[in-house]
Amino acid sequence: MKQFYALLCLALCFAACNKSAPTYTDIEWISLEEAQAKMATEPRKIMMDVYTPWCGPCKMMMKTTFKDPAVINYISQNYYAVKFNGESADPVKFKGKEFKNPRYKANVPANRRNGVHDLTIDLGVRAYPTLVYFDPQLNKIQESRGMAPANLLLAELKKLNGETAAAN
């Protein structure tokens, strides 16, 4: 019986000492303003998904790529994930400047194109989806256009973080 308790204690100690990275079930999408605020306490790179409500590849990426457990965990541990509607009516503050969408038309159905937001133009986004990456100082470091499968996105995220990762 003593051996059983000794083994149980050993197993519990091993489990307590073997702390692995937390597992996330979903990406925490935040606004660009929220990401900028979080930079004050925990600087990270930002991955901004520029999408539109009518974009089929954007919807597919949300249902597949951004639901992949490896992608979810890597983004959650290393990046701030920002979701930005490239045709939104909402003003956005970025790097001390306010961006608006003066071309937005309120009567356009969500499944139709609308005016392009000034931030989208300023960032040079010309297609949806586009992932725009920023360093912790909010400088644009790269963009990727089009839908990316999970293995390629994960490789790109790791490469931007200075890690080597082969795409499957």
C-alpha cells in the first residue's frame, strides 16, 4: 500500500511540475484599439484580419483556418488577433490618427460591397481577406492576401516570429 501512495504522489508531483502551455479553444478577436492598449503591458506582434461581410474566402477562412487548434494556440500565445471590416462605418484610431469611412453607405445590404475604409486604403489592402502584420511598435511588417490553409498560416506566423517551421 505504501508503494501505491508513493507512486501516486510521484505521479501527482510529475503532473504538477510538467506545466505545458495552455490550450485555447478559440481565437480572442479584439479591436485595433484594444490591441494598442494591451501593448502597454504586454508588447506583441499584431495579426490583423482585414475582411468584409460579403467575402466568401473570408468566411471560409473563419470556418477552417481560424478553427484549427494549432493556429488558435499559436496566435493566442504569440499575437494579438485583430478583426477589421475593411468596409466598416466605424471610425478607428490607429497610431494617434483617426480613420473613417466617408464612402460608407448605410443602405447597402451586408452581402454587397460598400465604401472602402480609410484605414484599409492607408494600409494598402487591395483584396479580401488580407492579413496585415504589425510589430510591437505598430509598424506594418508584412501582409498576406487571400485565403491561407492552416498549415501555411502557421508556418507564416512562426516565420514572422523568427522561428523555423516547414509547411505541411
